[in-house]
Amino acid sequence: MEASREAVLEALKAIIDPVGGGDIVTAGIARALNVEDGAVRFVLEIDPKHVDAYEPVRADAEIKVKALAGVESVSVVLTAHSSAAPPNLNPTRKSEPKGPEKIPGVSKLIAIASGKGGVGKSTVAANLACALAQQGRRVGLLDADVYGPSQPRMLGVSGRPSSPDGKTILPMRNHGVTMMSIGLMTNDDQAVVWRGPMLMGALQQMMMQVQWGALDVLLVDLPPGTGDVQMTLAQKAHVDGAIIVSTPQDVALLDARKGIDMFNQLNVPITGMIENMSTHICSSCGHEEHVFGHGGVATEAAKLGVPLLAEVPLHLDIRIAADGGAPIVVSQPDGPQAQAFARIATTLVEQGIA
């Protein structure tokens, strides 16, 4: 008489999970059971860090199942966690969807976002990352602006990241900032023509498969708008806060409000707002002019009850520094433009946000 699937499950339920407790079937470790013509095959899906603890479990499972009447052969394989895990052996134990997870080694994750493009979000992200590094923080910068990755140029990074094992990606580093960008994987003039699933897969790979090391804060430079990348970040990673960058003009603020509403729906707290291109001072005569208006972001921040982190001026030196691969806080650290970003970094450090 051939052994039944139920008999094999009962035998496996007698084996205790040495790490999590309980039996290995209820714990969801024993998976992909196949019983056919006296041959029994299944896997024990484990954390690879505990492989030594589970080798005796594998041997015990093989002995117990082989002792069942009607079993002629048993194959038990130890396998590591994977995103495409075999189905749970226990039909009464439903798989629970995974919520946002902490990125290994990363203490805080801050999203740098904007409702619309062209407001200087990436410039702010690059300067803020360097300013935090200058204050002794271990900083990472993930360029998630997939369609317009600009951080390699702004941070003066070139070349291709390496992968010693074909799975883990080694990030690049400059100005004290550890950085990864899809721009490092493509040519400068090559367009990224991807639909949503490819975007989500690329973002998850850059978050979870990059060897970030131990970071105090990881800044994520998001694309403008309220699309797939923003949703994937909030659903897959634990985001500690979002900084909204906007110019003071009404058109930009309309989209900034939508971005804030999106983060509220995704349960991501708003760390603060930054008014970029707040004012322009003529280098020839010293006349101050509010090219895009003034005070709109401050008013919006007060209305929403979130901090106004800074009003950053519109200045030629900021653009030249970014295009040259050394953000203004690196190339002119004592200048008034750099000090605007330094004050943001100081605020975030003092408040324990970064």
C-alpha cells in the first residue's frame, strides 16, 4: 500500500523547528511535498544563516518519512528563502502577504520626492546626501528616478557596479556617499523604456540586492509624480519619512499637494518641505528677485502642519557644481548656497531623522 500525503505530513509534524519553535509543517518550513509511486520528495526552506541547525532536521525528516509503510525512497533538500517559494505544505495555514521591510544594514530611509519634474529634487538629494556625510553620517543615495537618472553625473560617478557572486551588487562611492543608480547600468544616451513590472523589479533589486553596508540613512531620489516607483517603495520598504521638494509657484504646489496626499495614503510620514529656487540674487547688481514667486511652500507647510526645512536660492553655482560632479556643498562648502543644505542636514541629524 502506497503512503498517503496525509501520513507524510503527520510524520513531519513530529519534528520541531530548532529556530522558530513549533513543528516544521505549521512553521511553513517543509514545502513542495510530492508523493508518487512510493517516492517522497520535499524541501526544507530555511534561512541560510541557520543551515547548520537544520541539517539534523533534514536527516531526522528523512528517517521518519522513510519508516512509513509504502515509502520506498525519500529526497529532502535544504533550500534558502526565495521570492518564488514553493507552496506551503499545510493547506490550513494561509500565506500572509509581506508588508514593508527594513533594508538590511540601513537604519533610516528617507524619500526625496516632488509632485512635478524640474523643481530641483535630484539636486537637493545629491547636496543633502553630501551634507549629511560631511556631518559624519554614513549615507547612501539610491537613484530611483529610473527614467531620468542624474545622480551619477551629479556625484561624479562612472563605470559599472560589480557583482562578485552574480547576486549581490556592489554600489559605487564618492564624496562620502554610497550610491546606486540605474544610470550606471545603461549608456548616457540610452532610454529606459519599461512598463510597471520592470520598474518594480528594478527598484526591489536596487534596494534589497545592493550591498549597502551599515548606513545611518539611505536617501531615495524618486521620480516626479505619484506612480509605480513611489508605490513600490512604500509597499516593499519601511520608509521613515518623505521630504517634498517644490518651487513656490502655484503650478508646482498643485502637484506637490498630490504627492503629499499619496504619501498619506501609503502611511508614510512627511518629514518636511523644501522650497527650492526660492529667490535669485543678481550677481552683477545684487538685486533680489523672486522668479517663481515666494513663500508658497512655507504657506503650504504651515497649512499641513509639517516643517519648512529650508528655502534654497536659485543660483548659477549650484547648477555648475551639479553638472561638474561635485555638488555645491563639496565644491564650495563655505558658500551661502552650500550652507542652505548644511542647515537641512543639521536639522535632520538633531531631530534623529537621519
